[in-house]
Amino acid sequence: MSPKPRLSILMYHQIGRFKAMTAHRANYCDAGRFARQMRLLAVGGFNVIGLEQALSGLSGAESLPPRSVLLTFDDAYAGFVDDAFPVLKEHGFPATVYAISGWVGKRMQWAGSAPGRARPRLMTGAQLREIQAAGITVGSHSQTHRRLAELDTAEQAQELRDSRSELEDLLGQPVEHLCYPFGSFDQDSVRLAAQAGYRSAMTCLRGAATRLDHPLLLPRKAISFGDNLIGFGWKLLVKHRPKPGLAAWRRWAADLRLEPAPNEAGFGALHERHASNAAEPTPQARGARV
């Protein structure tokens, strides 16, 4: 299978005004820089598409437009409403926000606060419903933002199943898309995500997404506090090569021939064949604050 066409899935966390920093820079993006980045997408010949179109294009059901970009925002920080959402609306850009069902409306508690910074607040249910009504896709980022690869299968299943159920109750709409918290997952996580009814899942594996990627193992490109427009453009136009971790997971998915097998709800359990020949990639566990 040819890896082309490519899709750049950009990963953001907090958008806002922040003091200069030297650590955890991938968790922050200055609001001014974010506005300039979106302006570059608008005037630079890029096509910002929604998650459904992205999945359809990666599956081969339709063609991806050239220079396709998908915008994702982890954790559902409240700052999104003030500093990202208006910019997205200005350009008519779709996006996907991943919310933690057990932390809705609360302050972030799963990691220590940076010196001189208050713990950021997460979006309320009303704010999540507001952005959803305006066309933003809201997905799950688990129930309590725990590292899935460090949990047993029962705990993983609960995190994935209960988060989806709680968010659907909150939003009144199906929640079919997942982002692994901390970028932490293992083979059980992928299987359990399918069993829980998720149609896609974002990782922190680095590289451009192509038709080589299973929808429950989608790679992304992290946008950091230090990314100026040159760095941003480089990630969009040049930084496509998969990191070794992504290549290993692609081989695993291909060797197992993971295929969506519709269940009663119309979603996928993973149908595996020839599993005895499949390599076992290392479980993914990213940094402490993602």
C-alpha cells in the first residue's frame, strides 16, 4: 500500500498567554503565535479538514485534498474558548477537542503545576456543548487521564468505556473518537478502544498520517511553545518521516491485519489474523504532563 497521500495531524494543548519557559514546551502555545499559525494555514495553500473527512481520506474512501491538515486539542482546557475558538471561527476551520470526562469543569490535577503558573481550568459541560454546537468535534481523553499502558485490562476498559458513556450523557451526542492520555497505550489499549466503540484514536507517535496507519493508531505532530512560523512550516511541509515507534506500530497493525469488525452498535472490534507472526511493539508512555 502506498503511504501517500499524507495528512498532518497537529497536536495542541493549552492556548493562551504564557511566560517564557524551558520545560514542557509542547504543552503550551502562545495565543499570538497560534493566530499567526492559523493565518498561515489560511493563506498558504493548506486544507484544514475535519476528523470525519480525514478518516474517510485515510481509509481510501475519498481523496484527501493536497496539504491536508487536521487540528486536535488535548485535555479540553478552558483557554480554548477564549484564545483558540474565535480564531478557528474566523477562518472557518474545523477541529477536534479531547475531553477527560472525570475532570470536566475542574482544574488540571494529573500533573504538578509549573512554577509561577496556576493549574489551568478545564472546559465545563456547557462550554463543551457550545463548541460542539458550533461544529467542533468532541472526543474522549479517558475518564481520569491515567496512563493506559500502566493499567490492567479491566482498568483500561473502565477508563475507555466510562469516559465515552459519561461524555455522551453530557453532550447528548455519540462520542466515537479517542485520544490516549499521555500518549500511553499498549496492544490491549487498541483492542479495548475498538471494543468500547471508538472509531479512531490519536497517539503521540510522531509522523504524518497516511493510509499505512490504522484509525486507532493515528500519529500526530506536536506544536510547541517555541515553534515560530518557520518551525511550524517545517513541521507541515518537511517533517513527515515516521519515528521508529510509529514504524513499529505500523508493522504490528499490518502483520495482525487489524480490520474493523462491526458489532451490534455498528462499531469495530478488532478482527485479528495470523497473530503468531506479529511483532510486539513497545508500549507507548510519553512525558509526564501531556
